[in-house]
Amino acid sequence: MRAYAWAGVSLLFCLVAAAQSTPIVLNATPTTVAWGYYWSKAKPVLTVHSGDTVRIQTLSTCGSTERLEEEGVNAADIPAYNDTIYKEVKDKGPGGHILTGPVEIAEAEPGDVLEVQILKIGIDTPFACNGFSVGRGFLPNDFPYGRRKIIPLDREKMIGHFGPGVEIPLHPFFGSMGDAPPESAGRYDSAPPWMHAGNIDNKEMVAGTSLFIPVHVKGALFEVGDGHAGQGNGEVDITAMETFLTGTFRFVLHKDQHLLWPRGETPTSYISMGFSPDLKTATEMAVRNMIDFLVTEKHLSRDDAYMLTSVAVDVDITQLVDGNVGVHAICPKGIFRE
């Protein structure tokens, strides 16, 4: 994590301190969402400074209010802004995620690193959805049709009632958090994760963690959405427990760091990432990025870093269904006696 890597105790202290400040509020409206894209030319809907805290409201990927009501969701449980945004936003695509933003970080320049401290995540509705459709997901030939399920959420007990006798602990996180990709990428589809992060679908990035994203354009242009109440690694049918979330984030800019790929940090681990259409390539990227971290930040030899990754680091599949598949390597902090 270079100069911006923190020890776990220090990270938690900073997160708690930041959470005590009064956040700027960014609600989801037809004029504050980007439907289906990250883009260097997108107009910022909010400008903040490094160190500012922002509470951001987001939509799910469950569809229109009309569709949700047809599937049996109580109209009173669907946020009013969902219907307004579906009816009024005309500028859409190429992807399907409705992201809130972009948020401009005034001091950000290409070559910097944007640290997104995820201070708090709230589930805004008592339901989530999951579904697959024809030709999508990891096993499209096994399921050549579509199906949808509404999953009731008990937000007090933090349990999702998937079906009779099946209860899933809730671990809310944002599937998509990212900044604008390089200008040459144009209006970039919200689905494939890449060097700008975006639709990483990494379930480790819950409240109390930080995502480090390379900055490619002036202002960074951060967007967030694709809320999940929980997900299995792989996300094999192409959706998680999709739901409406509100997140509180603190943005911290690290100048002139030149990180190439996003990284994560939790109170107990360091996380490297890899994204590619090919699973082997994505895995190689995640492992190489972890080796680079161990060499540059933990001052191991390259040989020792490779061996430590083999004996102590978990290499997990993040997701298999977003065009660019994702792999992340998780290194426990507890092995370092600093």
C-alpha cells in the first residue's frame, strides 16, 4: 500500500474519528446518477476535498418500481426515488448499473491514489432480489431461461430469508465503487471491473475497510452503487442479494503514488486484485500484485514474497460473471510482527 498503508489499529482509529464528523449528503436523484458508465468526461454532481466525509444514497439493480410491485414487493417498501429515476433518466448505457455520482475530489490528479474509507453501510429496504436470465451467468447452457426471487431481509437480526429453512447472514457491501478510467477508455461499461475498480463485487469491502484506487483523470470522479446485502464468492448466477444501500465514505487523497491496480485493506488483511476476461490471467495479476506489495511495503525479497504468498495468502475468486472476471489475494496482517 506504499505510504498509505496503515496498521490495523491506526486504520480503525481513523475510521472511527472520521465517522464522528458530519457528512455531506448526496441523495440519488435523476440529476445525481450515472446510468451504466464510468467516464472521464462525466460532469461532477458534487465536489469535495480530501478528508471530507460524504453519505451517498444508491439504487439497487432490482429494476423498476412497477416490476418490483408485480413481483410482490410492498409499494411502501420501495424508495420513491427509484420510480423517479427510472422515469426521468434518459441518458443510459452502455452498462446497466445505476451509480450515484460522480463525486469530484478537487485535489486529485492522474498518478495519485484515492483512498475510499468505507465508514458505514445501511440497508435501506426490507428486501433484496436475486435472479438470472437467458444467456447470462456462469452456467448459461444449464439454465436457458430466467428466474427472479425476492428475498425478505430482517435488518434487526441481519438475516436474509432465502427460503424455508435457509437463512443467510447479511454482510452489506457495494458491488461497484470506482473512479473514471483513463480518457482513452471513453464511456466505460459499468459491468467489467478494471484498473479504475468499478464493479469489483468484492464482498470483503464492508464497513470498516478501505479501497485504494488509482486516479486517472483530474478530480478522480468517484461513483458508487450496485448494493449487495450479501454475496458468495463467484456470484455465479450474475447477481448477489441486490438491494438499496446508503454508504458513508471518507475520501483521502495520496499524492503521486502511481498505483496501477486497485487494492483493499481491512482491519485484519491486505488485499490485492486482478481483473481479466481470462481467469488464469486475473489470478496471475492478483498474485503478482500481492508479491509487489510484499516487496515494496514489507521489504521482502521477491523470492520470499512468492513463497510467503504460497504459504500464508488466500487466493480467492471474486466473481466469474462480469466480463472481466475477478480474483483477489488476501494477506493476513497478523503474520507481521512489526
